[in-house]
Amino acid sequence: MAKNNRIFPKQKWLLPLSIIGAVVVALVIIFLIFGFPPWGEGAGTPATTIATTSLSGGEPSEQKKPGATSADVYIHSITAATGLYLEGGAYEELENVLAILVENKSDEFMDVATITYDLGDTEAEFVINGLPPGELTWVKERNRLTYTSDMKFDDGPSDYSVSFDPDAIMETDDVTVTYENEVLVAKNNTDKTLKNVCIYYRNIGSDGCFQSGTAYYIAFGDLEAGETSEEKQSAFFADNSKIVKYSYQTAE
């Protein structure tokens, strides 16, 4: 039988294909070792990234001034947020809602702030309450405004108002609050009656920032010396919640 002596052309694609295969394998190994990019919850690129500026304009400054002002409120970025809408006590799943990332860089408790952007044919309004010093919070637009690519924020807020509470009780030994099995227990650790005992709390997201501009409160009423009071709060208070303020009066 005659041998088949035909000469086949060289398959030039073999070498490049082997190189591509090696690169793919290498990338898989790298991802397995160091982890995949954060494509899940919390990931994403801000729709508008702005230089960190104070609410009243100007460059950031680490120098603390006596008395907190609007210059201590910083806006870090503006984005289209998808997920739970929690502003004002709401609980809804929404897509592409306009949101900003705000920081209280003062040494005082931010009681309430309202920030407004003029977007031409409409306004975007953001409301923040109960933000402790040094903390950051995401705030979604008050009226659930959807982000669009033609929105311009270069000129900064068109209006704002901020108030601080220098006397806010952010830590105390007078009241202890524990949480277990969806029940909050407040205890009066003093030898006096504490009247109108309340706590204000916020929920922390996976990025370490608070999830909304809203601070929730729970009232325990009056507590006699050494007395405890229970409140069942399964809806919002959880392991990722942080008490940001205590409120009470000492009976004479």
C-alpha cells in the first residue's frame, strides 16, 4: 500500500492558541488565590465622582474648628443606587435612584441636614438625620428621583441647611441596651428615675457606611432605678445596627 506522503500546511494557529490557553489558566489561578472582583452587592462605579468637597465649598481640611458648621459636611460621590430604599422609614426595592455619599467630619453630632441640587427642570433633595462625627452615610433622593446621564452636579448644591447638637449623648453608662432574639432590653444603671428613655440607631451596610439618611428611634418610657424595659423590634434593628444617640431626662 502506498504511503500518504502529502505535506499538510503548517497550522499557524496552534502556537497562539496554546499561549492563550496558558494565559486563561494563569488568570483562573490568580482569581482562585486572590478572589474575584466585587461584582456583587455594593459594587459599581459612581455615576458622578467628585473631588471631596465641603458642603459650603472649598478643599478638605483636617484642622478642626470650634463649633461645627456646614463646612464640616462633605459630599464624596453621586451615584445611581439599586437596592433597598430606606429613606423616611420606607422599605422598597428600587433601581437607579439618585444617591449621594455624605460624611460628617466635625466633632459634633449632626442633628439634621437638607441638601438640594438644582437639576434644571427638577430638584433633587436629600435629608440626613442623626449622623455621628466621623461617620459616612448613603442618602437616596427624597422623592425617589431616578438618575439620568444628563444630570449635572458641577456647581454643587443649590441650597442646604445643617444643624448640629453639641450636647448629644452618644455614649453613656446610665443606660445599657442589649439585643437578642429580636428583643431590645434597656436597663437603668443609675439610682435615679430616668424619664423618656429613647435610643436612636442606624443600620450599617457591607461597605461600612450607613445605608440611608434616616436614623430610627425606639422609646422605652420611664425607667426606675435598676429597672429594665423590653421592646420587640424585628423590622429594622439587627446585628448590623449601631446606636448613635441616647436621650433621657433625670427625675429630680
